[in-house]
Amino acid sequence: MFGTTRPVGVVLCLLLWGAGGIADTGGEEVWRRLEQLREQVRYHDHLYYVEHAPEISDAEYDRLHRELEDLEKAHPNLITPDSPTQRVARGFLDPGSERLPHSSPVLSLHKAYTHGELRAFDARLRNELGAEERIAYSVEPKLDGLCIVLRYENGVLKRALSRGDGLVGEDVTANVRTIPSVPLRLLGPDLPRFYEVRGEVVMPLASFENLNRVREEGGESVFANPRAAAAGSLQLHSPAEVAKRTLDVCVFGFRGCLGDAPVNQAEFLTQVREFGFKVPEGVQRCDGIGEVEKAVREWEKRRHGLPYATDGVVVKVADFRLRERLGNGLAAPRWAVAYKFTPPTGTVRLRDVVWQTGRSGRLSPVAVFDPVVLAGATLSRASLHSWKNILAKDLMLGDWIEVKKAGAVIPAVVRSHPDRRRGHEKPPALPVHCPSCHAALRTQANHEPRCLNKDCPARLAAALAYFAGPGAMDIDGLGPALCKCLVDHGLARLPHDLYTMSEDSWRRLSELPEMGQGRVEQLRRAIRQSRGQPAWRHLVGLGIPGVGPATARRLLDRFGSLEALGEATADDLIQVNGIGPRTAAAIRLHINEAWRR
Ligand code: IVH
């Protein structure tokens, strides 16, 4: 119940490596067991985070991880920086605190916006190479994130540099180490003495949406797209915070390799996968530009099917010898081109701005517009995030507005067209009453209206949905609409009520037209099963500001149970790494309230 479960590696090493710790008395046997455990944990982390195909249960994994942690605690001077427990670790500098030169310039890519430009690119290369035959290309998604350069020495991750200006990058090693799909040590027996890979740090769309939802509910500003969220995360000064951000790295290029160097992109991708890295999904080898165009057309259709935001495809000469012959220009290689997708946008009439009350009581505005089909989905609403944003975008009811699927998935209002106004448009207004409970709102100096009624149905339903959501108890089938229904019909108000609903309440629920007996049975089963979720998920579900999965796990590691946590004083709480006085006070308040109500 209180297992560590993944993501792992938030254990802080209390000793500095190589600082000449106390001589260990464990002997060779301990070292052998440590190495064995590290290798096993590394292997299972790879299966879980990179291959997404775990071979063992979470409980079995937890046992291995716990044994490794315990053994390392007992023998701290045998801890190595590449141990899977050391993802969040001391001894690495803050991001940006050191600027270091790249081993070779990190170039950009030339862009193409039309198929004609792609054909011109191919014609230019064939001309330069004097090629009669078709050139083989590698066609890959262009991931919309941040370029990162990872340097390994004797198989161990030594340095992660951001792109910077292409010549000098920023040292972001401490933050990148927390990304589970980055191997701290390469997999396999024959490791190169020096190996440098280049790839993209990306935030999966699902994590991006989740992060923004949490930020919005907590009254924080939201990120415009997954790239901005990934960039913001890499700049954080707390690796433990970065670990919570669920970032990924996909590798697409390399430099410097001893041994059997790959001769083309496919061989390289196979090699780098064997070393334990993630590579972009759906890379295709195309014979000639005709096949490239076909692949690009397919990508245009399926770009929204990837777990990451993509802003185009990269077309690269597959053969490395040909790449060498073509060489690099000052800013970009001559052997590759980025074909950029046009972001799907539509121009529609803004009909209304409605306000939604979140679980913290913060109201956020939502634009309601005429339905439009973008990227295969019909949209008619988009979050406007804040009043400030409404003013900045100069939005009036009745305006023609441009909407797009930002970050490939979240609809957003790009701009209004004030030049097309006819005089009947009206400015939207700040609400004075909560749209759900009609209580008078408190509007802060920053114009963020708040509903202070703790019994507000919208707040209760949002809190229930957060508790049941994928980041917390993950109760299958219990989404926001059903939570609203439970609250509106007086069947549940607080998370605790889900587990104590009477037979009469269940019967009433099954009699609702949108439910039926089958759905209710499924829901009852899912709620019953959620009792087996680890306690940290329960704690996260309470929605305490500052208590995400990593903090929740640490708190439960320290106090053992939610009950014991409820007894802890603020002084006890701030002893836990990462808990400051504000979070401690919030924990005490929330836990008391959860039990009082
Ligand atoms: S290859 C010499 N492949 O796009 C540069 N880049 O606009 C070779 N990117 O800085 C880059 N996905 O950060 C390459 N599959 C991919 C990529 C990719 C995203 C980024 C990369 C680069 C930027 C250039």
C-alpha cells in the first residue's frame, strides 16, 4: 500500500561522491549485490520508461528498489552517481549556472513549407552529389521541444547541455538526470569511451495538460505550449521539482563514437536504442523524394496521434557518407530540411465568455464560439485562462476570432480581429457571483475572481474529479461530468463519500437516464479497486497545494500512513525534504478539514 512505486529516484544522497567517505566494511559481497540490484533496477526502469513494456509488477519493482536503497543507506560510500537511486542528486550545478562550449556547433535546420520546396531540396542535393539515382532519406517527426546534448564517458552520463546559442550551452545536468528516459549509464556490455547524443527534451501532451490544469487551479500562470513547459522545467532550480514534471528525451543524432560506428540513420537509431535511449516514433526510410512526399502527407494526417507535440517532419539523407560529402553550412546542415506543418486554425465568432469555478475556488474564463473542425475534432470552447489574457487579446463578444489547436491538442484563442467589428460587439464582464453556487465572489487586486464558498458544488465536483483523476486515485470512468452529477444529486460531496455510498444512493444513481445498471456496476468495481491504490495517490488526491506525487511519497516514507501524517505538527513536517512552512501549513489545514467534514 505504501510502496515507493515509479517514478523512482528521488532519494537524496547525503554524501558527496568521491569526497572520500568512511572506509566501507561491507566487502566484495555487498558491492556485488549492489551492482546486481542497480543493473536490475536500471533494466526495469528502461522497460518501463522507454519501452513502456514492464516485465514485473510495481510491487516486485518496489521490493528491488527498496533493497537497493536500504543497502546504499547502510553503505553510503558505495553509492555511485550512475545508481538509479541518484537521479535527484547533489554535486551537480544549478541550471544555467555554468555555460560550457559544445564539442561541435549545434546547428539549426533549413525549413521547407511546401512540397515544391521539398522537391527543390532533393534536386539541389542530387545536383551536388551528381547522383543519377534516388537518394534514400530518413523521415522523422520534428519534435517540438528543446534541443539537448548528452555526453557520456565510459558509458556514464557526465554532462547535459542545452543548445544555448549553438556554440555555448547551459549546464542542465542536474535537471536532465531526473528524466527517467535518460540513461544515467548506457545499457550493454561494450560501452564507448566517449559518446555524445543529441535529442529533444519534450513534455508529453498528457503531462502538459495535467500540469496546466494544476497550475490553473492553483492560480498560477499556464504554459502556452509543451515546448514552453519543457523549457520552464529545465530552468527550475530544484531537480526534485523537475522530477515531477514528467519530461522525456528522444534522441535523433550523435557525435563521437568508438568502435563500430553506424553508417546510416537506421543503424544509428538501432544502436542508440540498444544503449537505452528513446528515439522518435515512426521514423521511415524513403527511397527518393516521391516516397518522402507520400510519407510527409501521411504525417500531416497522423501528427496528432503522437504523444508529443510535433511541428513538422525532418527529412535527412540516410547515408552518413553522403552527409559527409554534403557537409554543413554555417547555420544548418546541407543534408537535412525541416518541413513545417501549418498549425490548424479557424476563424469563428466569439459568442460568449463563461466562467468556470475550479477546486480552489478560482474562476477561469472559457470562450464559447461557433463550432469549427480543427485537426479532426469539433471545437466550440477554449480556455481563456485569465481576465488579463482577455484584455491582452482585446476580445469582445461577437468578435471574429482566430482559434487554433495549440500544442497540437489544446484549443486556444490566438487573436481577435478588431478591424472586422460592426459596432454591436460587447465587452465581456468580470463575474460578481459564482456561476455554480451564486455566492458573491471576492475579486483580488489581480482581477482573479474567487468563490470562497467551500460547499460550492462546482468546487466540490472539481475536487472530486481531481481525486478520481489519472494523477491521483485513477478511478476508471469517474470523470468530471460524472463527479458533477454525483455532487448535483447529493450522492457524494467529498472523496471519502465515494467509499461509503449507501445502497439507496447507488440505486438512485442507476436510475439517472445517463447512467444505467451496467455503468453503475463498473463504477462500483473501479471505486472498490481504487482502495488498493498506494497511499501517496490518496494524499495527492486531496489536492494540497505543493503536494504532488514525489512530495506525497516522501511524506509517507517519513510518516508511514495518512493517519500518522494527520497527527504530525508543522515542525515535524518541515523536517521532510522539500516541505517549507507554507506547504506544512497547507497539509495541516487540508488534512484537518478532510477529516472534520
Ligand atoms: S536533426 C544539425 N531531428 O529541431 C541539426 N532535429 O529546428 C540536426 N528537432 O535543433 C537536427 N526533432 O532541436 C533533428 N527528429 C529530429 C528533430 C530535430 C526536433 C529540433 C532540434 C533542432 C531543431 C532545428
